[in-house]
Amino acid sequence: MTRYLIRRLFTLALTLLVTSFIIFALTNLLPGDVARLVLGRDASDTAIENFEQRFGLDRPPLVQYAQWLGGFITADWGRSYTAGSPAVRSLVLGRLGNSMRLAGTTLLIVIPLSLLLGVLASLREGSWTDSIISVASLSVVGLPEFVTGIVLINVFALQLGWFPASTYISNNMPFGEWMRLLTLPALTASLAITGYVTRMTRASMLEELKKPYVRTATLKGIPYRRVIFAHALRNALLPTIAVIALSIGWLMGGLVVIENVFNFPGIGSLLVTAVTQKNLPVLQAISVLIVFFYAFANLISDLLFALLNPRIRLS
Amino acid sequence: MSEPVISAKDLSIDYRIGRDWMQAVRSVDLSINPLQIHGLVGESGSGKSTIALAMIRHLARNARISEGRILFGERDLRQLRQREIEDIWGNQITLVPQNTMDSLNPSLRISRQMTEVTRRHSSVSATEAYEHAADALRSVQIADPEQVLSRYPHQLSGGMMQRVMIAMALSTRPRLVVLDEPTTALDVTTQAVILDLLRDLIKEEQAAALYVSHDLGTVAQLCDYVTVLYAGEIMESAPVDELFSQPRHPYTIGLLSCLPSTAEEQESRLTTISGVAAALGARSSSCVFADRCPLATAQCRTSKPPLEDTGDHRNVRCWRWREIAAGTITPFEPTARNITSSAPRHSRVLQVREISKRFDDSRVLPSLVNRRTSGVQAVRDVSLAVDTRSTFGLVGESGSGKTSLARSLLALVEADTGSIELRGEPISLTLKRRDRATLQNLRTVFQNPDDSLNPYRTVGQTISRTLRKLSAEPLGAKAARERVKELLRAVGLTDDYYHRRPAFLSGGEKQRVAIARAFAPAPALVIADEPTSSLDVSVQAVILNLLKDLRAAEGASYVVISHDLEVVSYLSDHIAVMYLGEIVEQGANKDVIHFPSHPYTEALLSAAPTPDPAVRHRPIALSGEVPSPRNRPPGCPFQTRCPRKIGTVCETDAPPVRTNEDGHEIRCHYTFEELESMQSKGPPTPPQEKTEQRLQRAENK
């Protein structure tokens, strides 16, 4: 198991290294002169030169990459191109905290809800309950999250006025206020993911319920509820965990859209701003973070998979 | 006579197919008396498992009991509420299922799964439940129960898991144990040990048992009373001795006489039951067996015979049972037409020298951390020769490497070392380097025709494709069609099968098509890997006869591979026995079967259950299980289980190959003479194997 863990951490590091290179290469391949793009067409040559010197853009690309990577590892993520040149790291990490709250809330909704719906649908296979859950989960999977977001804003913020339509985060906000802010965006993200996870749970539960060990457990005289939760669900969770991990990866990208719909100050909206401003250091930092979370979620899911599955854990 | 433990009265069970309910089991009456082991025999689709599980009120989701009562003591199980039946399940009624690997929860320790039963049905502490589980494991001869309890199912071998299931089923002192094909997935030598254990324990616990099986051999060895099912109805029931010695129903007689046996004369044909089993729900008011019965009269086709109680504890459902019992008519006469055997010529069609095949565990990503390579030596220095127009039989248990050997010969996997000669010409070990003539002359019949026939091609397309691809001269469409029809007739299928697709064929018919395809390019050698193991015994007999007929007609030779000693012995001129990738004994059929020399062959032969309750023999119990090929014991591969082990020499030195004047060959440290004199003194007593060793092996699996 330790060996497995070391190997997985090694692959994680390798993934990050490769993707960081790709991200750096791609952002530097953007057409046009970065300094001119940022400073505008009318900027003087001296201003351009100053800018390039200041951000190290006059050096060869590989040197730039090495410096950027070295800086990234040593917690110096460079400086933003925008006015005042704030440090990228504190800027991004501040926003990341907000996004993590949003993602966390989303998972708190998604995991219990989809497991419950999936198990329910599998136990009632072929019934009305099953059909309703299946149709509903398929339809929300199909809806783009800006549509569900706008519908939710319309109904719950504009019509009913229960939640704010847009997000203002102040320091030392009380927990209740946070919840009010997070509800609609988290719900939007949840709707998109719940469908997938529900269907996966249903499918793997159906598969497990057909296996002979469920019959063995039933014929031990154990109450049905225990057979379902202590025996079948435990094994059905294995494939479901992988899907949840994939959704976390998706969530980090999906936040870009959702945060913009709700004007939520997270890394998603920061990313969009960075793109429009050609703010490469911010763009690169956020991209690497998104890749990191994607890979990390997969690592966690594999470890959980191994933990729940003695066949892997003990080999 | 005492009250039965459980009895079903007029039990009918339906299955839902689409929107309709089809009757699968019709008016079954079944009683199991105290201390009785009641056998329920039938071929696939006879409803035997459905009945057994319905009797303990466990039904598939698409099944229902449409009629009948199930009395368990005073109570009708059908009337009980869920909570009440749960109190009985696992406590008074238990199940030992067929597929043990999947019948234990893969992610829970054995201790948890065993104590769960005890704690559900009695108020004991966790420690007491654990002790109880350990005792139960001791009773199934597991020497170190704590070790087993701490393991997960995948860390145990098949035989060990089945012991756990048996221990669990008997740990609550049940009144009824349902045994649903409990040894079907096990090797013969393991099966022998498990059956012994079951018989002793059931008697010891004073339980009654319902034993469901398709295998008449194990039924004869285990049961006291037998009920024979066909198409969801009881055909006959009788005490085991009477059923096997004086069967009264034509179906029972057919089933018993279509079994190949090692005593069978090589030249005789097996009796076959023509036709296919009646389809579900298609039961009219006639006798369900009438279509396949050679004695059927007009009466049999117009009215259904009742299940008649003939006194003497027997029942039979046949209009003509009195005539059969009196001996005035016989349904399945031994067929007069013998198989024309062509004497094997003394030329070699296949010569294999020192073939070895090792499978290494490949890693997709080369890793810096783990560079240790492990693997399986599947085939090890195998040499064999097949004479022209003869059959070479290869027997072995799972993990013996028999299939890997076949695949190496066919170049489906590439052997590492060794050489193969086909008709005197060396052929390549690599499939891509084999020429057309080699492919034409070396054909195969796979085990499972469901997987080996393309479902989208018609029978005609399948066979003519092989034919046209491999024929020496280009073959016109018309000539090909004629040849295919000829082949279909040779395997006993009519011309109209030409346009059918596999989905519309029965298992036996599919295997006939697969055989026709193998013979299409007129090969010199056909390799058949378990050609009948997915078929019912009545169909198996047809296929075995067909294989014999074709050998004579087409002048081909066979390599037949099977775990079933009877099948191999019925077909073969020469037999080789494999163990952990090596041939441990080979020789002429009669020499190997009647004078087995190697201790493994001796044990294997003694373990095969004879379908005759009069011959209740105690098999030679081999200690432990077949070691994983991953962890092959040093010296002689059989030394960990050998009941005639000499000592350290077996652990350190590979045994020499010994050949006697008849060409009989063994790999053993003993000579032929030494083995013969030991055998004449009686069966060996098994050495007590150390538990650590066995667990070590289980761990390494």
C-alpha cells in the first residue's frame, strides 16, 4: 500500500510538471506581443521595454519557464500585470478560498442526495419512482449550468427574493450569511453533477444486487435494510467514488461559468478577468491549480477505492 | 415414519417473460425427511434450483409461486411475514451455494461474515460469536481458524471458501441445508474432499439436506433419496439404490446410460436422448418427455401421466412404467451400430518437444519503485506425440496448464521454447509465420460455442468462410455451399440450418456447428478444449458420439482436453495427465486408467465420483489445494500434496522421467515397480499438512 501511495504521488508530480509546461507553452504561444497587448496600442516603446524587463519577458522562453516554475514551487507566483502589480499568489489564494467553499457546499449536497436517489431507484427498478428519478437526472445532466443558474436566479432571487442574485463577500461574514450566498450557486453546480452520480449509483447498485453474496446475506436472515446498506452499497460505492472524483475535476472548470453567472468572487471569475486582461501570470497560476485539483481528486478517489477494496489494499 | 422436515405440496412457479407469466415448475410435491439427503437432479432448465430456492421462499425478482404450500414443520412458509422468515433463514434453514467466489462479500473479512449469522440469531457477545465461528471452521477441518477468519475472500482458494460456506451453513445447527451444486465449480480432487465433509457433517448435525445437482455421480455418492426433474415436472423419485439399479422412467434410464465411463468399451457408442428439452411454458396436456421418448405412444401424446405412488417409497410419472419395471420393454437399447474404429497408424501427426510457456505480469507504466517481475510458468517442458488417426487426451485440474498448452500448439499464445512438428514438418510457434497449409491442418473446437460463433453470421457463412479461406484450391461459391451442407449433414444438422444464426440454435447445435467449422478445411488434427463441458449430459453424449464418428469418417486426429476423466477416457487412445504445467504421467488409455502409476493420477482417478451408489468408495484425500502456478513448489510440483511423498528428495530434486516397455511414462522419484507394490498394499494415508504452509500458499495467491 505504501509503495502504491508513493507511486501515485510520483505520477501526480509528473502530471503537474507536464501540464505546467503545456500551460506555459500555450499561454506564450498567444499571438501578439504580450506587453503591447497589455499596455495598449498607443504605449511608447520605452514603456513596453520597461514592462518586458520588469516581468522578465525579454528573456528566452525556456529561461522564463524555468524561472516561473522555480518561483511557483517556492511560493513566488509572480506579479500580476494589472495596476499596482499585486502578488499573484495572495490574489489567487484569496479567491481560491471562496471557490473551495462553493465546491465544498456543492459536494455536501451532491454526495448524500445522489447516493440516496441512486439507491432508491435501484431498489425500485422499473417502477414509477425509478422512472422519475432517471428522467429527472437525465434532464438536469443535459441542461447547461448557465441555464439552470439563470432559472434559479429568476425564481429564487428575483421572484421570491429568498437569496441574493449576486454575491458580495465582506470580511468576517457570519456563517448564515455565507450560506445564503452559497445556496444558489452551489445548487446550480449540484444539479449538473447529481444526475451523473445518481445514474452511476443506480447502475452499480443494480449490478451488486444481482451478485450471489447479496443472496447469501439475505438468507442469513439479516434484515433487508442491512443487506442493502452494510453489504451491497459498500461495494457499489467503488465505481461511484470514481465518478464523484471526475465530477470534482469538472466542478473546478464548471465554476468558471457558474461564478460568472452569480458574479461570485472565486477563481473562475478571476480566470475570465485574467483572460480578458491578458494577465498571463494569473492565468497560468489558476490553470495549474485547476489541473492540480483534478489530479488530486483522482488520487483521493483511487486511494479511497483501494481502502474500500481489500483486493487492492492488500496486494 | 416421522414427519418430514419440509414438504412442498402442489408447488407451481412462474417466470415473467416480457409481459407474460410462463409456468416453469408445475405441481411439484417434494418431502424431505429428517436425516435425509435428498437429491434433486435435472439438466439445465429443469427448474431444480428454482424449486430448491422457492422451497425456502427465496425467489428471483421475476419469479412467483403461483400455487402450492410449503410446510416447514407446522408452518406454511408462504404465509409467513418477512420478519418471521428472516428468523428462519440462516438459522433453521441454510444454503450452501454454487458459486462460492461470488457468494461471499468481497470487501468484508470472513470473521465479520461468519459472526453476523450467529449474532443475528442468538444474543451472544462479539467474542462468543467469534469463538463459535472458529469452532465451526475447525469442524470443517480448517486447522488454523483464526488465520482464515482474519482474511478476505479473495485471499482464500475455492475449496477453502466452500469450507467457510459449509461451516457457516452448519454453524447454527439448522434443520435443513440446501446444497445448490456446491461442488460444481471445484476441481475433482477438492470436490471429493468437500463431499466427504458434507456427508459426515450433515449426519453429525442431524440435519436434513436438499442437494441440487446435474451430476449423477455426486448424487449417487451423497444422497439417500433422489428426485429426477424434467422440464419443471417430477419424472421419478426413489431411494438412491433403487433409482440407479432399477430406474423406471425412460428419462432416468436415458440419463444414466448416456454417461461415458472409464469402464466403457472404446468401440461402443453412447446412448443418446434425441431432440431438445421442451421450451418454457410450452407444456401441453401431453407427457412433457413424449417428444424425446423412444417408447411414447398415442396415449403419451394426448394425456399427461400422473405422478404415481408405486408403494415402496417410489413415484414415477409414466404411462408405461409397469412394462419397464417388468422388463418387457426397454427405452434405450444399447445401439447395435458400433463405431468403426480405424487402427491408428504408426506415423506421427504431431510431435511436440519441450514446449514451455511463461506469462509475465506486464506493467503498463514502468515504475521506478517496483521492478520485481513475477509471473506464471503455465507450461513446463511438455513433450508429446499424437499418432495419425488417434486421439490424445489431456486431463488436468484448473491451473494445470492444459489450456495454455493447447493455445501454445495453436499459436494463440507464443510458446517461449520448444518445437512443434505437424505431419513431420516443423511449424512456427508464432501464428503470423504459420502458412495456410498449417492453419488448414490444425483446427480447433473451443469450449463455449456461445462465444466462438459470430452472432451476426449465419451458420453457412461461418463455415464457408473458414472453408474458402483455408482450402488449398480456390473454391467457387456453389462448391463451397455444397461442401458446407455436406458438413452440416455430417454433424447431424439438416440443410435448413444453413441460413440460421447462432441465437436460434441450442447449445448442442452450436457446438455441432463449431465442430463442422473445425472440420471444414479437412484438417489433419483437431484440438478440442473442453468440447462438452458447457453442455448437459444428454447433449454431451451426442457430441462425443459425433466426435468419434467424424474421426473415422474424416480421418483426422484429435487432441482432446478436459477436466473430466470419463470424457477423456471415452475418446482417447492415449492419455496424458497434467499437473502445474507438467505432464506427470502419460501412456495408452487402458494403462493409465487401469494401472495409474503416478500418485496424482491415482488420487485423481479415485476422486471421480462413480454414478453408482453401490460403489461408494472413499477417495484418496489429497491434503491442501493445488498450489498457485505463481508459487510453484520446488522439486516435484506435487510434493506439497503427495500422499506417497518420500521425503526431502521430493522437495529438492525434480523427479526423473521414467518410461517402461509399454511406452508408459511418469515423472516420479519412485519406479513403476515401487509404486505398484505400494498400491497393492492399499490407499495411502494423507500426511497432515502444516497449516502455515497452506495459508502461506493462500496468501501468495
